[in-house]
Amino acid sequence: MGNVSAPLAIFVYAHLDTAAKELLRSTLPAEGVTFVNKYETADAQAAYREQFRASDICFGNVPAEWLEGVSRLCWLQLESIGFEYYLQVRGLPPSLAVTNLKGLFDRSAAETALAGLLALYRGVDVLVTAQTERRWVCRDLRPRMQTLHGKRVIILGHGSIGRMLRRLLEAFECRVQSFARTTSGAELRTTADLDRALPQADIVACCLPNTPETCGLFGRDRLALLAPLAIFVNLGRGSVVDESALLDALQSRRLGGAVLDVTVEEPLPAAHPLWGCPNTLIMQHTGGGYEGELLDKARVFLANFAAFRSGDPLRNVVDLARGY
């Protein structure tokens, strides 16, 4: 793969800050690199489509339709973990290597889940509102507060984010089980195993990708198995859960609450009822965010670019058939 004889044409479509762009400019070849502002208007971006199709390498999540029938592209480095945006693309060449950012967001995403859980258990969501209204709520709030310590947790997915979240929760002496049908190390291997365990869980945390197997995994019937005080956390993808069923459970207080980093529609429309659900924190897909995130994305690409040039295996190659 690394023995491309003609000068490489590199198309950079990733969202990067000034430091990340300067790192790329100082490291990549002086010629043949195109930087595109991915947030330009559709008309402005359309002018770059043919340039993309003449590229050997792309860094960034280009519009799915741009990949239809590509022939020259030999490597696509995503600026995300998820590949689901491209599952319906037709005509991807078998030789195309797709790599993702697996592992980059493990700690930040897991800490987002931890922050949301602690906020709900310790009443931070109520206290923030009370502070803006200058109300003293101590007497009412204290009897309702809980601790995270010792909670029974089921983590859906035993990938890098799920494993990191498990480590953090076990530090609180939580009793954690992981659900994964193929990944080794999980205690729950089948949906039957999962269904038997769900009624005893205080917390269910989803760290699953969007695939045909995970889409709709948590439908109305499975949500109904959760205990009335259970908290549902979603770090994976909004498609994993039946959002209308989750909404009903939260509004009727048949669930203790939710921490939602992802939703089916993003950005979540201002009129969406999830915004007003009780005991619900909308984290707005910030779970992977941290200072230096964009610079680290560029570093991952450059490390893989060095491997590409030398003919070494690329890191984090996506299994296109599985979608992750």
C-alpha cells in the first residue's frame, strides 16, 4: 500500500484548529495537499468533489455521496470512531483501507458518563438551576441524593470506551457486568443473558456502535425490564435505543433518569421533548471532547501516514462488513 509511485494527492477534510493544521503542513509533503473547510456551504464544497476523487488519501469524514464509485482513493482516515455514515455507500473498492480514531476518546467519553451519573446522584442538575434562581434547596434535596458507590452496572459494549468506563466505575466499587456478543472478557454474551440481568441494574450504559445488530437493541420491551430508579446512559449511538420509548419512560418517571451524549437527531431540535425530561442530562455529543483533541487527531493521522509511506500496517483499520 505504501509503494504508490506517483506523487501523493492528499485531501484534508477534517475539522482542525490552527495548531493541528500547522502540524500537518510542517509534516506532510510540501505539494499535493488540499485543505478544505468542511463547514463551508454546500455550493462551496461541491467545487472540491472532483479534487477529492483525484486524491490518493483523505483525512476526514467527507459526504457519503462523494465516496460513490471512487477508484483512485486508497486510504480514508476518519476523524471519528463511527463508520455508520458510509454503510450504504455503493461501489467502495475492495482495496480501500478505512481507519478510524479508535482509542482516542476513551477517557473523555468515560469521564462524561461518570460526570453525568455523579451529577444526577448528587443533585448537581438541581443545584445549578437553584443557583441561577438564587433558591436554597438543601432541605428538599438532601433526602433524595444518592451515592455512586456500590451501584450495579451493565455496560453495553466491551470495546475501548466500555472498558475504560468499567475501570472508572470499579474504582467506586460498583458491581459491573459487560455485555458483548463477540468481544472477549464480557460476562453477558447473549440478549437472553442481558434480559435476565437488566432488572437488577441500577445503571445501564451504552457504548455500542451503530450497526444492523445494535440498531433498536433497546426497544420498548427491553427498557421496560429496567428498575424504576435505574439510570440509562448512552455514549454510543442514538439508534441503539427506541427514543420514543425512552422518552415515555422518562416522562412517566418509570426510569430514574438518563445521561444522553448521543441522540437520534443531532443537533437536537429546540422543540424536542427530551430537553424537558425530568432527571435527564443532554450532553450534546461532547463526550469525546478535551483540550488538545484536534491536535491529537492530526497526530493519529500523521502516525498512520508514516506507516502508509513505509508500507507498514495501518492502525485501527475498520472492518467494512461489520461497520467498526
